[in-house]
Amino acid sequence: MPDVDGPGEDEWDALADEAGGLGAGADPAGDGGSSVDPGAGMTHAWIFTGPPGSGRSVAARAFAAALQCVHGTGCGTCPGCHTTMTGTHADVRLVAPEGLSIGVNEMRALVLRAASTPSGGRWQVVVIEDADRLTEAAGNALLKAVEEPPPRTVFLLCAPSTHPDDISVTIRSRCRVVPLRQPPAAAVAEELVRRDGVAPDMAQWAAAAAQGHVGRARRLARDPEARGRRESVLAVPRRLTGVGAAFDAASTLIEAAEAEAEASVAESDAPERAALETAPGAGGTGRGAAGAIRGAAGQLKDLEKRQKSRATRAQRDALDRALVDLAGFYRDALTMALRAPVAPVHTDTAALAAAGAEKWDAEGSLRRLEAVLACRAAIEANVKPRIAVEAMMLSLWKG
Ligand SMILES: [Zn+2]
């Protein structure tokens, strides 16, 4: 990976020092019984920050792999590295919130398990993706663990930034920060060609359209449905010809996000439910089975709650992607109106954006861009998505 993708060079050096020097060197026997405290000098809590798509959770996972590497180098091929990267290492726990937030019960259970001695590896590593989605109570539970970390436990948090909205000041003060930069489109395109075998033309287009988000660029390059959804979002500005059309456009956008979310969660929902329903005791009779059935029913309810919360999140994520695409369009109109020497985000709708720039001028383009950003902020602040999107469409139409 080119270094624009990851932490700055100094940070990689620091990571390598901690992973190699302390992970492997301090306890060469790997038995945990040496008289030197293996955790002495290790930083037990880290925060990887960067915008979505900058690869913060990948970087955190790579660091976790380096800590578990049998060679102490993060070679990428040994069992320690391999099982960490595939999510099956016994001493590495990956936490990705399925709902809109990570709750206190989940966090308490995690902290408890993280305090145990590593079973095979050198460290118990906990990777918390989207640490900005911790509830306040969960944050407090984590803070206690970070303040007095068990000697062999390392917490790796991922968040968009270290702003107090994303991560509490007290947790931040206990962590070492590894800031990641968003890679430029050219670097993303190169990666798509090299690693995914995407044709150069397609790679360049997808990298620009994804605005620096590596995962989104890959999806656009490889999934025709993702390209279709993007096209229908970018058709919105053209369709806004009146109040009725604005409401229609809002419905279309919301329904497209719902459909996309449904498709993405349906894949995991059904097998999860089937696994629970066929769990031991679920279909039995008799005294013992009655208790088991009650237990299974409770579990099923829990699962349904989790799945619903995951569906809500998938829907918000899908809608947010659409809004980012739309914001890119008005940003193009704005830069064209200002005759700024920058490449358009959406090359395929550049002509349309130029026509918009002509009609709206810089001021009108900016107002429309702001309407899209305000819609994102409103949804983030828990305004009902349909209401926020309808308000946005009306602003986009009226200018
Ligand atoms: Zn290794």
C-alpha cells in the first residue's frame, strides 16, 4: 500500500517499535511467566482517526496482527497475522456496532473478557471500530478499562477524529493517536488496478466518484447495481421541476436507500435466525425443553432487536452515501461557477453541473450544497430521514 494510505512515517515507526520491541522482544518465550513485566512501557490504548474510507479499521487490524505475529514483525503470512486479519484469532476481539451505537452491556462483557490472560498470543487485543458510536455509559465502562488496563491488554479504537463529539476527552487523554490521511484519487485508482485488477479507465473514474473512499470506489468499479443507484441519485437535480417532483424525488431517494439496506442485511439475517431456531432445545418437548424454549424465545427476541437496529443503521449509511454523491454534484457546480482549477468529482455529470453553474451562479450552487450538508447534519441529529430529505429537496428546487 502506498504510504499516503496509512499513518505518517513517524507513526509507522512508533507502531513498529511497540509491536516488535515489546510484543515479541519482551517475552521471547511467549509463556507470560518471565520476571520482566511484559506490558511495561507498552501503550495500552490507541486511537486510529481518519474520515470514512481512509482505512482506519484496516490499519488497526494490521497493528493487531503485528502484535500477534509469531515473528514480531507483522509479516502478514504467519498464523498469528493470518488469523488476526481474518478475524479468527482467539485473543483478538473485533467490535463493530450493528446498531446505531455500542451499548453498555456489550462493552462491559467485552472489558471483562479482555482482562483475561491471552490464551495463545502475547496480547489480548480489542479493536473497536466506530468508537464514536459508543453510548455514554459504554464509554464510561471502556474508560475504566483504559485507565487501569490489565497488563496484557491493548485497546485499539477507530474514530473519524478526536473531536469531543467523536471520542470523550477523558478517553482521548489516555490514548496514543494515530491520524490517517484520506488518500488522493490517483492513489486509490492505482490500488484498484493493482490489487483488484480493475481496468485503469474504470479505476480512475470510480476513485474520483468515490471522493477518496477506498471501499466505495471498489464497489463502484465492480458492482453495476451500485453504479445504477449512484446514477439515479445524480439524476435528482435534473428532475426537480416543481413541488410535486421534489416530493417524488425525496420518496425515490428514501426508497432506494431502504432497498439497498434490505439487500445488504437480508444476507445475514436469515441464516442467523435459522441457526437460533435449530439450536438445541428449540424444538423439543417435555419439562427441560420448556425452559430451553423460553430461553430460545428470549434469544430470538434479542436477535430480532439486533437485526432491526442493524437494518436502521444500514439504511442511514445507504442514505448518507447518496447524500455525499449529491453534495459532490453541487460542489462541482460551485467550483465551475467560481472557475476554480479543480477536477470535478463526477466526471459523468460534469456537463449537467456546468449548466447548473450557469443558471445558479456560485451563490445558488453554494446554497444548494449547503442544503445537502444540512440534511446530513439533521439526520445525524436524529431528524426523521424522510422529513429531512423532503426539506432538502424543496430547498434544492427553490434554491
Ligand atoms: Zn506474522
